[in-house]
Amino acid sequence: MSKKKGDSKFLDSVNQMYDRAVALLDLPPGLPEQIRSCNSIYEVRFPVKIGDGYKVFRGWRACHSEHKLPVKGGIRFALEVNQEEVEALAALMSYKCAVVDVPFGGSKGGLCIDPKEYTRDELQRITSRFARELANRDYVSPSLNVPAPDMGTGAREMAWIADTYRTLHPDDIDAAACVTGKPVPMGGIQGRVEATGRGVQYGLQEFFRHEEDVADAGLSGSLEGKRIVVQGFGNVGYHAAKFLEEEDGAKIVAIVERDGALQNDAGLSVERVSEYMRETGSVKGFPDATYVADGRPVLEVDCDVLVPAALESQITSENAGRIQARVVAEAANGPVTFEADQILRAAGKIIIPDLYLNAGGVTVSYFEWIKNLSHMRFGRMERRMQETRTQQALALLKSVTKAQIPEPLERSMQREMDELNLVRSGLEDTMREAYQHIRLVWRERDDVPDLRTAAYLSAIEKIAHYYTEYAVG
Ligand code: GLU
């Protein structure tokens, strides 16, 4: 992190971005403060027996806005986790859910831990103990608070949390809905692992459908051939880069990781970099690229789109002025500080903001939660019927017209209505609709200078509407 003295910390950045937007709305006195503030935060310390002794762990779960229940948001396992970070992330969850019309409030959890220091068995005991502490106070519950994966956690941890909850509440028929991002055989949903990266892809695709927005960035055309730099090659960065390269024909010209960066102007093969990292644990030494030990300056190389998909506060007032990308696509939460945001904006960059662009994860979490509550996988009732209908329609068309149906059209018509395709369709629709909405706010209101303010404005309006219309207090 290259935080310049004077740059706002993560929570302050989120709050200032909020303040900038809420000032454009005419809300009843007190409501802006109520929506901005974190409703509650639970801090816990608990011991776990490791080897011959005990280790005490410290964690948090914040509920930012409970205007809709359950509240929703991931659990992060990282050494740097702290209360303010968890509060900032919880606030972003409230706004994110509102932007994409997912009916949840915002929450987030964090545990101070370096998962790499522990065995699988130890991690299971630590996670289960943390889950028990949270579940005992309703901070894990299908109807009140539903965690999900975040940095340092994945399907395995979610399975342990679900198992702990089920043990505590054996009579809860909806127990599986207490957490999302579970393995598919444990009630998870197809497409959840890659959902945030997919959402980033769909969000960028939609941006490039709007010529006026693309022109404002000083670009033209589609994603095809666009030069993209990705920072962070975790779940989100890897999937976003993979889909953009393999399906949209973009060129991933650099991947910036903790241990250095890879650069190749002709474009990197994301899958090969990923295989190499799985084998060696590092990007260093990857054959078809130039390796740069200090990755930070690589964020500043000439490219069309910069995708920060790592930690918060990566673009600060220290490096913002040197960013050459025309579009900054915030796949991470809070990668740009409040001050950097202003510098980028003044330089005419287009920022596709986090509270919109990385909402794919929670969107598919919503589908998973609904699936758990309905106790049936999507498509189970209608898939065969739809398949038969399509076959009949195709046969009829062929016999009546005697014409050859173009192969891509036939393939698309025969696409199965299975769970994965339904999830993709729902996610794509969500990302497209949400972009269209926020861009309209941006374009139609003279006092809204950018997409971030538009997204905040849209989120705050929806949450405020809920308070003023339905909340009793
Ligand atoms: N941790 C993810 C996020 O920051 C997903 C949250 C969820 O699915 O609840 O959006």
C-alpha cells in the first residue's frame, strides 16, 4: 500500500463518497446519518487449542444497515483485518445490495488470521468456533445475517459455518440458507465461485455497449483487443481476467500480484499464468512475460482498462496522477481512496465503481439463498418441458420453412435451462439493468459528475425510500 499521509482511510473514504452523494438528495433531517452509520458491531475474542497451547483469535461482524433482513456480506480471513475495515466493507455491502436490487441489508465479518499458518484441521476448528460465537448471537442466521466468502475464505469455510449452524439449530429447516458460497453438494449453487469475476465481465461488457460512455473515456469499440491490467490474481481477478481474455478477446497485458508483476504487450494467457502459480506459488519465472519485482508501478502503465481486484486503498493521491488507464474498473472493494478518486476524475478517467461492479458475488449469493429456502435447484421443474418445446419449435420451423437454421442460432435455442445457465442469465440481467440505471442518473442529472456518485445516489435513494415508507421508529 502506498498510502500518502493525508489520504483518507478506507472507512472515511466510503463515508466521504456517501456524503458527496447524499448532499444531492433532499432527505429528512437525521436520515443521512442513520443510513451512513453502522448499526452494530460485535467484536469477539475466543481461544482455540493449537498444539500444546491456546491461541486467542480476534474477529468482528458488523451490521451496517438492517433496513432489509437478512443482512449480507462476506467473512474475511486476513492478518490486516480491523474493525474500521469491517465497518467500511459492511457499508459497501448495504449500498451494493441496493444498487443491484438484492433485498438484503449490509454486513461484513473479519478474523485476524493468516490462514496459511494453520493446518486444515486447525482452520476447521478456528472457523467453527468463530461461527459458533457469531451464531449464538444471531450474527449467522438464515433470516437475520447470512455470511459468504471473501478474501481468505471460500466454499470450504462456508461448509464449516453451515455445519456449525446446523449443529446448533437442528430443527431449522432453512439451516442451509445461513450462509452462501457453500460447495454445490452442500446446498451451494452453480456459478457462485466465479460470480464476482463474471459480474465484472458483464459490467464491463455493458459499459462498452454505451458509445457515449466509452467515448467519454477516450475509447471506442468493444472489449475486443482492449489492453487490460489486472491487479490481484485471487478468485475475483483471476476469473475476471480469464473471461475477458477468453470470451471478449481483450488483451491482459499485465497481472500485478503481491510478489511482482507479469507484463506482455501481446497479451498473457490467464489460464497458463494460473497453472504456473498453482505449481510454483508465485508469478516469478513465468516464461512468456517480463517479470517486474516491484509490481506497483505496473498499475501506471499505458493501457485501456485497469482492474484493481486486490485490496482497498491501492490507488491513492500518491500514484493516482500517474495512472494512464482510461477506465478504472473496481473489482475490489474500495481500491481507490476518496482523494485519488478526485484526481482520477479531474484527469477525465471513467471509474466503474465497486458498489456496482463487484456486486456479482452477492447477486449469485441471493440466488443461492433463494434456492436454499425453496429447497429445490433452479430449473428442476421446467427444464425437460422447455427442452421438448424447443425441439418441437425447431422441428416445426424446419419442416415449414425447409430452410437451414444457422448453427449459432440453433445452439443458442437449445441452450439448456439448467442451473448454471439460469444463474448466468440472472446475473447478466442484473448487471446490465443496474448499469443502465446508474448511467441514466449520471447522464440525466447535471449535479451528478460520475458513475460512483450516481451509484451512491441510487443506493441511498432506495434505502431512504425504505425508511420513509415502511420503517416504524
Ligand atoms: N464478499 C463478497 C462481497 O464483497 C460477497 C458477499 C456475499 O455474497 O454476501 O461482495
